Amino acid sequence: MKKNILLICFLCFSALTVFAQKQVHNKLRHVVMFGWEKGTDSMAIEKIVNSFKALPSKINLIKDFEFGTNNSPENLNKGLTHCFTLTFESAADRDAYLIHPAHKAFVAQLQPGPTAVTVFDYWAHQ
């Protein structure tokens, strides 16, 4: 009986250790999606996209960055056309990014502003 309890405790501890180690290696994803009214000047949109693409070179807290435009045939994007995904090591890094002067300058220049904006953050699990 005592051996069984020790074995169960050992297995639980091992499982928790593996889980904790995986948690340490997870990344925080910050997903930003924009949509503009039809007829918005494509050069203005391109300027905003280029400004967003420049943020990783200005903010070293961003560990990975990718972007793209919607091409889903499902037509469920609700007006969102552009998606940007930023990766952070921690919530603290994401929070520091949000108040970073380069991010604030980017947000201030969102003109003409997107008419649809969605932001979604999540911990990526494997």
C-alpha cells in the first residue's frame, strides 16, 4: 500500500514537472486584425502595414512577427483583411510592448484608421 502511494506521488510529481517545463517554453501570441472600408486608399493601407512590419526592429521584446491578408474562401472574416501575429516570451514583455514609445507612435499614425479591429492574445500550446 505504501509503495503504491509513493508510486502515485512520484507519477503525479513527474507529470507536473513535465507540464511545468512545457509551460515555460510556451509563447504568448498577440494577434491583431484590421479591416478597412472599401475604397480606402491602398497606399495608406500599405504605409500602415509597413509601419507595423517595422516594429520588431524597434522593439526587441517582439520575438517573432508575421503578417498576411485574408484569403479564406469561407467568407467569415467579418471585414477583417489584414492579420499580424507577434510573439512574446511573457505577459510582462507583451505589456511593455503595449506602452513602448514605438508602439504608441504606430497606433497614433493609424490614419485612415481601420474600421474593424480585433486583438486576441493567447498562450500557444503544443
